[in-house]
Amino acid sequence: MNRVPKPRKCPVCRDEFTPKRIGLKLTKVCLNAACVIDYAQGLRAKDFDKQTREMKSDFRKKDKSFQRDKAQKAFNEFIRLRDAHLGCISCDKPADWFGQWAAGHYKTVGARSDLRFNEDNVHKQCNRDCNKGKSGNVGMYRIRLIQKIGIERVEALEADIEKPKKYTAEDYAAITKTYQSKIKELKNA
């Protein structure tokens, strides 16, 4: 039983038309040449946009700096959540202080890139005063870090290593995934 298609508006010129059956499909636009061309160009543009998004996604998966920044963001969020009940590691600001909190590194990333994602090396710190204003307030940081994790673990952080770890984009992606799951666990707890 053949159904007669209902009239509809052409998405290009907005005139009413009755779709024609071409093969098994109905026409999407009126059969005005300008409408057919405009509609086809729009489809090509959508395909081009989709291909561009896919290429950008593939590039970002392989882009080391993009993946590093994403991993660092997830790691820092985890540190702030892990230490949410604690005050600043370097000064007397309490946990209920209303300023901005940072994930402060005891050994800086510039000095020891291998400790970038080491949980013993990074703790919640007030952003403006200690982290940025006093360059990490390292003297007080060390004293309070020893109280928090013990001298053995602090000395392990301070020990020199032969070769710093070189991370790949895949390493960073794995770190991001790990810390996103840890964040989820902390939020659910």
C-alpha cells in the first residue's frame, strides 16, 4: 500500500512542497535547483565539521601538553578534595577560610618533574599568600609536612634521583583517568 507523502515546508526556501519518492527515500527539499544545491552544501558542511571535530579529538589524544594540563587539573582537584578538612599546609589558615585553595608542591615541578603527581609532594595550600606570594612558603611547608607524613617520607622526596621520569601523552591520559575515579570516590564517600 503506497502512502501519499504529506506536504511539508522546504528547510531552505520555507515554501510548502510535497516530497517525491526517489528510489526508497523521500526528497528532503523542494525540487527547486537552488534549494537542492543549498541543502547539499549544508550536508557537506556538516560532514566537514564532523571530520574536523574528529581530527581535533585525535590530535588532543596525542597532544602531550593538552593531556598534561588535563592530568594536572584532575590531580589538583583530587588534592584539594583529599585535604578539604585540613587547613593550609604552610600557614595557620583553617579549612573554613574563604580564600582560594591551591594544590601546592613541596618540591616544585621545575626542580623535580618526577614528583609532579606524587601525593606525598602535594598538599592543600592557600593560593594567594603561601603558594604564590611566598613561593610555596617552603620552610613552614617542610615542618608541617614532617608532622603530617613523617621524616622518612619527606627525606624520600628530598632524595636525588638519577633520571627524572619522561611522561608520554598516554601516561598523562592514564593519570587523568586514575584521578578522575579517585575524585568520584571522594565525592561519593
